[in-house]
Amino acid sequence: MSEKDDVIRHLDNFKNISSLSNIKYIEIMSHTVDKVETLCEKNFDETFKHINHHEILAENNFVAEKNKTRIDYEIVKNEKKIFCSIFPMFTGVSITEYILAESDSKFSEVSEKLLIFFVNELKIFLEQTQSCDPNNNKYKIQLMKLREMQAKLFPSFQDIGMFDIKSAYLPADLMGGNFIDGFYVVENIYQIVICDVGGYDATSSFTGATIRSMIRSHSSGKATPSSIIESVTTKLSKLLKDSISKMNFIILQINIKNGDLMISSFGSLNMLYFIGAKKSVTNLNVTEIGKQLAKKVNFKDIQLKIDGNDSLLFFSNGVKNATSADGKEQFSEKNIFTEYVSFLNESSVKITQNMIEKIYTFTDFAPLEEDIIILSVKKVKAM
């Protein structure tokens, strides 16, 4: 397959979600010693009159340096302002490709995030396909760069009020779209998002980045988890028809002042809730709301409260589906429940570490078939 075919296939990942952004035009160009030529282009708005890349490069004295990852222009043509961004892509010491994005207005926050992710991922995609051999060290190095790029986006959960929050993420493959996100929607409300896209390829990683950006853009102090999920999935069902059935994600909002929690999901909640006063653990999957959420058709919120003796544990499908060394048994919710109960009095770090150790022991350290994500939430007891 030629470089042009590779690039066209990769651009297809972007065209399905273009309506989420105000990006009007994308062009990918190949750069050789004496010329720049278009590999592929896509105009997402038929009414938008884009500017030819030759015109931009010729009239704006464009100079690309290795430490300059992006150059922005505002160009007036036919009395209309066009916003352009050019991304040079270096291999070694020379530029091998350019990416040009254009719009009739400043790129929105969602557009910026999608565009930067698209550029970074395409760079790695081109480098790995040009290496040809999947067993080649260069191929593996580039995939590791993509995984590292994704991992840097994961929150550290530091300074979240009086809450002890820790997560563990074990990838089954070097490329995927699963993620954990955490941020304040308002001063005292901290929101955690955990997403399981399904699949391990460029499309999955790009889909994960899209979902992450969409959830952030729909989040606010007034938006409940269920309303965010309904808004996001309504758009996703139109844009990513073939992929949405494979997605699962949860949204958890924590009021760090009073310990109130609000949780909803697209798919199974996969969450255990320990109530210290009753000394009991509830599997939220088997509650009435949990059963409805698993069907992905009726979005509601579960409202809980965490005091100094309560805690939550989230586990991805990869945890309960982890297979024993002989291939005859899955780790299952039963084992998750048992291990969780045995470490209820420990910190979130120890809870997650213990769960990982038990999974690896159960599988006899065999390669994982699915990503494993674990999240522990506890409230620090007052001194």
C-alpha cells in the first residue's frame, strides 16, 4: 500500500467527526527536495473556499524549524478572513509531510484538541507504516510514543479535597482509545470519566480522543452525568454508528465539600460501593438503575454519599474477563468482590495494587486480552 493510500485511510478516521469542530478543510502534503504535493484533502463544508497550500507557502515566507511544531496565519481573501494552521512533520532532520487545517473562524477548543491529536497520531501512523515490518523495533518505538502520549493525559488525582483517589491502567496493546480523565467542572465538583472504546488500532485511539473532548465540552456545573452522556451519545450515534455499540464509559461527579456523589454510565457501571455504617458492599450493576444503564437506552443518575468509612471501586470489563492460565475460568465479579472486601481498610494505592497482583497471579502473568482499569475512591478520615 502506498503512502498516499495510508494517509487517505487515516483521514477517514477524522471525517466522521468533523461536525464536532469548526475545522472546514484539511490537506495533507508530501514534501520532497524540490516540491510539495497534495497527498489527500477534505473540504468539510462545501461553501468554504479554502486557500491553496502553494499560495500560503509562497506568500507568507514559511520557514519550518524542528522546534516549531505549528505555524498559524490569518489570511484575508475576497474580503473574508481565513484562519490557517500548518504543521510540519519531521523524520530525522528533514520535513516529510505538512498538514494544513483551515477555518473561517478561530479554531474552537474542541477543534484544537482534535486537531493536535490528529497531527500527533498521523505522524506516528506514517512512521510505523513506513517501517513496514511489525516486528521492527522502529514500529514498536512509535507505538510506544503513542501510548506515552495517551498516558500523559491520565490524571494523577492529587489534591482532590479530602478524597484518596488512585487508579491503575494496564494496556493489553500499544494502541487503543481507552482513557481515564479527571477535572473540576466547578470549584467544588470534581468529575472523573473512564472510557472503554474497544479495539486496538488508530481508529480506536482517535475515537477515544473524540469522546474525551466531547465530554469535556458538554461538562459544566449544571450538567449531571446522565445529561452529559445523553448529549454525547446522541451525537456519537450519528457520527460513529459502527463503533458506538462497543463503547462503555462512566461519569462520576464528586462534591469534595460534602461527599455527595452522582454517577451514570453508558453501559455497565462495573462499580462496588462499600457503606461503612452498614458494613455492606453493593454491586451497582445489579441495582435497578444499574440494570437500565447497562442497556444503554435510559440514562439516569445514581446518587450516593461517601463519609470517612465508605468507598468505591471501579473495574473495567478487562478485569472481570481476565482468563486463568488454563483458559477455563474468568476472574469474574465474584473474585473482584472478594479481593475488595479483604482490603477495605487499606488505602486506595494498596487496594489497586492488590487487585493487580491478584489478576496477574490468576492469569499466571499471561498477556492481557483487554485493557485493565481500576479506580479506588475513599474519603480520608479527619484527624
